[in-house]
Amino acid sequence: MKIFTYIVLVLAAISIVVNITMLDFKNLFEGDSLVALIGILAILCAVVILLIFRISKSIDEKLKKQS
């Protein structure tokens, strides 16, 4: 599961970079730039959820070792 989360995090980072290249800073909230911004925000939300999942798994493993 650890490898899967690392792979997803790397893919998310690549997707963020691709979406940043699509941004037009003169018209940030129009057309493709808006779609890119929404994509970046969605990917960041997914990254936060994955990090919370990894932290919860590590806490679960530590609790199982104590029992």
C-alpha cells in the first residue's frame, strides 16, 4: 500500500505541473485557465487525503505493535 500511495503522489505532482503549464496568468479565471485551476485544487485535495491516509496507517501500525 505504501508503494501505491507513492505512485499516486508522483502522478499527482506530474498532473499539477501539467496544469500549471496550462495557466494563462493574464486571464486566470477564463477558459482553459479556470479548468487548470480547478484541476490543481482537486489534485491538491487528493494529495491531502492520501497524506491523511498514510498517517492513519502509520498510527494503526504503531497501535498494533503496542498490543
